[in-house]
Amino acid sequence: MTGTAADRGMIDGRDAVAVAGIQRRTVTVLAAGQVLGGLAFGATVSLGAVLAQQLSGQDALSGLATAGVTLGTAILAIPLARLARARGRRLALSVGMLIALVGVIIVVTAVRAASFPLLLVGFGLIGSGQAANLQSRFAATDLATDATRGRDLSVVVWATTLGAVLGPNLVGPGAVVGDLLGMPPLTGPFAFTVVAQVLAVILYLAALRPDPLLLAARVSAAAASAGGAAPRPDRPVAARYAIFAVAGAHGVMVAVMAMTPVHLLHLMHGEGDAASITVIGFTISLHIAGMYALSPVFGILADRIGRVPVILIGQGLLLVSLLTAALGQDSTAAVTVALVVLGLGWSASTVAGSALLTEASSVALRTRRQGRSDLTMSLVGAAGAILAGVVLGLIGYGGLALVALIIVAVVVALSPLARRR
């Protein structure tokens, strides 16, 4: 595995101080990229279900917007992971953002043409940006130590807060910009998304130097040739549990979150008017804040008390959220609280699970398993979004929340498998 000219010759793998400095700079660049990438995620989450419902004319199909994003994330997770392994994180992240940029343009075009199938294609390509965002958290662990892995990963996850929370609240300003640019209704916020995606590509190509994954491979090789510490043993059972825990939390979160805009629209007896959309955007922005804002807290906890205990904390938060959603489904305030707690549960499970997956995998298998994890969580999320619309139509929003409790119970029951022997 070889790097670019900027990567080669900077470090021979023996200067721990230099590696630590590069890691700090890498985390800063990745965090900035997450802010930009989060804009697309926030706008898609808040507007996707509504656009899908309007173009299809059916509530049951509204979840296909989120499903399209998560399915696109799943399809592109493995190719981007392979590209990262062969050419480094910098190229993989840049390509992911470029594909997402094309997706945003297609979504706007689909709304103008009133084409539901084209809309789903656009959301699927936007999933590439989400795949890049997910890979960023693993990129933050390439050069991290055991004592800082959870913290570094969580800082990059946290950075998504700024863009993802801002995205849903750009509906108002986006409408003004959209009118000036002649864009279709409800697509104005995507104008900001296009600018953010372009800036993210430029940032990764220009500033993510040296490439953290390529440098980490040379550091590991240099340590081995110098007779350093023995490589970390592979723990396949713990790695599989980590993948399952992350995917389970993601599936629960996506299923409930994807149906919330439609449920709130009916709860407020709205028909897509500006007032209803504003409330929905604000609710989703609070949910996304819950997903990312406290991730450093969970990362530090994972470093100090262990990965599995924090995963279980996340499952406990998901339990509280789902019960709140089920019991308070007729209250806008209760649904909002449930979504915030839902985001917190997702955050704890994802941060701790991702850290567990990284340290439970040998260097040779790490990138492959990271891609597999992103693939699995995205497929589960897509299935959750699709099935959530059906369940919503059959037993309502509260029933959907209760069904999701099954996944939480399974993740908790299997947690002993990941304990270090």
C-alpha cells in the first residue's frame, strides 16, 4: 500500500510525537468535513419523507425517501471502504461527497418533474455522502491510541451536529433562496447543500494530508519490523456483536425517525403548509442534536468504563425513547422528547460500538469489517424505513415504537458475547 508524495517521507513510523500531531490535525479536518456533510443529511431527513409523500400521494411510501438514502449508503459502503484501503481515506471521502452532490441535483430535478422514481434515485445517491460521513468516524481511529480512540471518534461524530441541526432549520431561508433561483417548492435548502458538498470535497482533497489510513499502515509496518509490541489479537465474536449493536440501534432510530414527520403532519392536521413544515424541521433538528451533540461524552465514557457498558447505556436510552413515543403519541411535545432521547441512544450505541469494532479487529481485517458494518447498518436502516411505513399504516405510531423494542431486547441479551475473556 502506497501513499501520495505528500504522505511518503513525512514520518517513518517511529516518531510518536509526530503521529500524535498528525492525528490532531486529521481529527480537525474530519470534523470540519462532517459539519459540511451534515447539511445534506439534515435537509434530507426533514424534507425527504414529505417530498416522497407529496410525489407518491401515499403515506405508506413516505418512508422510501429515508430508505433510499440508507440503501444508497449500504450499496456504496463496501466500494468506498475498498477505495480507502487501496488509495486512502482522502480519495474515498472525496468521491463519496461528489456522488452525493449529483444526488442532490437529481432530487431537485425530480421534484420539478414530479417524478417519484427519479426522486428515489437522487436520495439513493445522496446516501453516498452518508457513507462518507460514516467512514469519517473510522478515519478518526486510524492513528488513535486505545486511550483516545473513543474520544477521537466521538469528536468527529459530534461535529456533524452543526451541519445536521442547521440543515432542517434552513427551510425558511431556503424557501427564499429557492424562489430567487426558481427552484421547486421545498427544495430551496438543497441550494445550501450543494455549496456545502463542494466545499467538503475541496477540504478533503486539500487538507487531509498525510492520509491517516495509509500512514497508519506504515506506522504498523515500521513497528513490526522494529520488533515492537505484538499486534492486537483478533476478536471476531466481539467484532460481530459490535456490528450488530450498531446496526440494531440504527435500525430502531431510522424506523421511528422516518415516520415522525408524517405522524406530526397528521397530528397537526397539516397538509404541508409552512407552519407544519417548520415545526417538523425544528423537531427533527432537535433529534439530530440528540444524535450528535453529546457524542464526546459517550466517547469519553467508552474510553473510561468500557465499550459494552456504554452500548448498554445506549440501549437503555432507546428503551426510554420508545416507551415515551408509544405512550405520548398524541402529544407533539412527547414525540419531540422521544426523538431527542432516541438520538441520544443511537449516539451512545454507535460511538461505543464503532470503537469496539475497531479495537476488536486486527489491522488486516479492520477496514473490511468497518465497511461491512456500514453496509449492515445501512441495510437494516433501509429495511426499517420501508417496514416502518407499513407498520405505521397497520398499528400506528405507538405500535411502531413498541415493535422496535424487540431489537433493543436482542442487543441487550447478546451483550455478554462481547465481554473480554
